[in-house]
Amino acid sequence: MEIRVDLERIKRDILTLAKIGRRESDRGIYRMAFTDADIQGKQWLTQQIEQADLVASTDGAMNISGELPGTSDAPRVLVGSHIDTVPCAGALDGTLGVVVGLECLRTLRENGFQPERTLELIAFSDEEGRFGGMFGSQAVCGQLNPQSLETTTDMNGVLLREELARHGHDALAALDAARVPESIAAYIELHIEQGPVLDRTKKAVGVVDEITGLFTWAVTLRGEANHAGTTPMEMRNDAFMGLADFAHEIPRILEENGSERSRTTIGKVQILPGATNTVPGLVEFSLDVRDTSEVVLEELGAAFRKALSAIARRRNLMFEFAQKSYLRPVACHDAIVQLLMNQASELGLDHLRMPSGAAHDAQIMGSMVPVGMIFVPSKNGQSHSPAEWTAWSDIEAGANLMLQTLVQLSSATN
Ligand SMILES: [Zn+2]
């Protein structure tokens, strides 16, 4: 099919949505989940869906959908992402995936294209995590429970239930958003890469094959706080030195137990009591470990534990850790990866098969249905900031790849 997306409409939609929740002081967008700005964004999206002559709906998790009905009742194809943002966000992130999905369905509708499978645009609620993250996609996959809906709060102690009630919405209705896997043939998402790889390698699009899994730990090393002048070096139980030893071992552990897709970060450290003239008695730090293989993640976990215990023994420290989160890696569906690669070649796009180092709604959806992801380059690898940007030509390339892929996926015989 020779149809193409209209880049001018994508531009207009991105720039319009960028005004919703934008603060003039720092030019950042503040459209965190279920704030007034987020609800305004959802309303704007619903209007666009209606104006495009698609069937608009909102489910119990306040996910916004727009349907291009299929001619058969074969399982449908979902395309989307999220329009909520982190505080002080840029204009693209999940918003781009939603706007591109809208433009694809709008273009197909205008061209009189009749899909066999229903094509559904979906904008998931709270992907970014004001209330934990991936709320809308977890709701669709039936992963929420009544207790968490009653008790979940944001960082400031605002209850999810009360925030939803403020907009006339019952939190427990999110349970009704669950769908059966048999109703969905595939979920496909376009997203900015949020890393430097495509930009550095000058590729227009990336085809994601695996989405990284991760675990995070809160680690504590406990020694003894003592006077920095009167305590001889060999008589110290210096908790910070334990952390320093550990940090040094990370490259070795990754080399021995990790893969080239492994990442480990100590992003947050607290040294106590935190005085210039006191030997640190306690350090608390975060450990963020990622890989696209569950087996590798397990091996890394074991190796980090072993290294920490050895260091604690050597330095006379106590070592404790608590796992704070765990997200399973998800492989994109082979046939969809192949389809995306083929379509990219046919469109003459310079493309790269690559992993996703960030978590996305596709990861949650991938636990239930076949998923695929398209990446477009992030300028200088920047994201979650007003500096986040992607060249319009790359956005157009990614959108046309999405359009052709949807045409293929919408055939019920595929
Ligand atoms: Zn996102």
C-alpha cells in the first residue's frame, strides 16, 4: 500500500499536547498521572479520536482507546503507549507513540482501508510511576488487585483512590479493564530510544528484540562510627571503604557473570553519620541491575551477594540487603520482530535490531500477548527532560514503519 502518514498532523499533535501541563519557568511538562493536566490530556486525546471518526472509549483504568473496527471478529491489534509524564518532562517520550498510533489509524480511516482485525489505539494510564507505574497496562493484563487499589499512594501520600475520585472515577473499576489474552493478537509500541545508540550510529529506527529486566536492591553495610583522628587505620570498621571495594568489583562481576547487555548502577548513597571528622559507621546504597536474560539476572544477583559478603567479612562489617523491585525481561515476538525488520528494509530505512534498556508498557503487555517495539533516535540520548528531542524526519520514518506494520498485522490470515 502506498499510503503515508501526514507529518504535519503529527507535529501539530505533539506541539499541542506539549502545551498541556507545561510550566513556563523551566519549559518542562508536568503531566503526571491523574493530575488535572493528565486528565486534560486524556480529554484532548478523546476529542482527536472522535474527530478522526474512530470509536472512542475509556476503560476502568482510565486508559483511552480509539478503534478502527475490523471486518472480522478475529483478535484485535493494539498500538499505543502513554501520555502521562515524569515531572519536568520533554514533549515526546510516550506521547509520541500515542500520537503516531493516532495518526496511523487516522490515515487508514481516511484512505478507506478496512482492516480484518480491529485496530485499537490505546493510551495507558500512569506508565511513568506516580502511583507505581505501568498502571494501565497492568490493569489490561489483569495484574491489579483490590487491596493495592485501595492503599496505593504517590510520593506525597496522596491516595490513588482519592485522586481518581476527584475526577469522578472509582479506583476499583480498574479491575474491569482486564482483558482476556485471546482477544488481543498483538501489541505494538513506538517509543523514543531514551539512549544514545541510534543517534550515535545514525540509524533512523530501531527494532527492539528484547526488553531488559531489572532488580533493585537497598544495601546496607554497617561498621562502626569512630573518631577520624584517634582511630588507627587498621582498627577501623569503615562502612564506606566496604562500598568502595564493592564498586570496584562491579566491572569484574559483569565480565564474569554478566552479558554485553548487563548494566549495573549505584545511583544513590548515604553515608552516616556523615561528618568530615568521623569514620563512616553506616552506608546505605541502591543497586540497579539490568539484563535481557532472566538467567543472567539471577547469576548477577548471586555474584553481587557473594562479593558483598566477602567484603563485609574482610572489613568487619555487617551486610544486609532488601530487594525493592523486580521486573522480568520480556522478549519481543519473533514474528513481529521479523515483520518490522522486513518492513523497515522495504521502506529503505536504515535500521538496527537492539534491546530496550528501559521498561515500557510493552513489557507488561508482553507477559500476556505477542509484542513488538519500534525505537526512534533520541538526540544526544536525552530523555525525561525538556531537552528530549527526535528529528521530525526520524519520527516520520518510524511512523510510516508503524503504519505499514499495522496494515500487515491487521490481516486476519497473518
Ligand atoms: Zn515512556
